[in-house]
Amino acid sequence: MRSTTTVTPAPPEPSAALPAASPARHEATDVRCACGPTRRQLLRGTGAAAGALAGAGVVAACSGQTPSPQEAAESVSAAEPGTVVVALADVPVGGAVAAKVGGQDVLVTQPTEGEVHAFSAICTHEGCAVTPGDGELLCPCHQSRYALTDAAVLGGPAPEPLPSIEVEVSGDDVVVA
Ligand code: FES
């Protein structure tokens, strides 16, 4: 006599049903932060949670990858005077261009011909990379906007201007002053 057996698939283990740990998400949008919790999220968390993350090296790892806007600006400003940031011809009049100095992202602006400024490109809101916009600087994460002349906040949630970096025109280039 043949017996029949019905095989019912086992339900997934609870841990398998949970999504894998994912990087932190900014709250206002679905933007993922590349280095885990933001500083703001850590500050909002409990002391124990922040302590656990710090103990695991998370805070140190992130601060190494994503300096604060001020730290980034200070790092660039500490570069050898005369260090070329970008060719002046590459900076649009009435606009800006992104550049790197010593591994740090900077924005060089030229509001009027021959008037140049440079700023850290790290948004003062939650640290996203600010980009050249249309006659302004724009953070794509939550739409903070900054002025070309002094990086003053024109709109959005950014709490303060982008830190400035002293630069000057030398010959055909914009250099660290
Ligand atoms: Fe939120 Fe820039 S990170 S506006």
C-alpha cells in the first residue's frame, strides 16, 4: 500500500524575514547616508545606543570618512598656499564648479567676473555633497540652497552657511591663499 505524504514548506525563520541591516536614511527623504547613522541621528539616540556605536568604532569610522563642513574647510585651508584648486576658466561667471583639494570636496564660485570664492561642499544640514546650482549652490538631499558670494543659506533646512576657504586668483588659476 502506498502512503502519501504532504510536505508543507516551513515558514521562514524570523531573522530571514527581516531585511538585512541597511545604512541610515535621512528623515525628510529616502536618501541613504553612505556611512550609517548621521551625527544628528546619533545625537538624538539614547546615550547607550550612541555609546554602543562609538564602542564599535562606528563614530570613528564615519568621522574619518565624512568630516564636518568646518573640518573639511580647515583641512583645505591648511593646504600649501598656492595650491591650485581649479583653473579660473573652468569657473562659470554667475555660477560654480566642484573641485577637490587634498581629498576634500570644495565649491568654487564666481558671482561676477574675477570675483572668486570657495566653500566646503559638505552641507551643514546632514552632510550631503552640495553641488553647483542655477546661480546658487544646491544640496540635492533636502534642497538647501546657498548664495554664491558667501554661501549664506537662501532656503531649506541648512542651519548655517557653508564654511569658506580663502582662495585667490593667481595667473590662470584659483589657488589656496
Ligand atoms: Fe539636508 Fe543638505 S543634507 S539639505
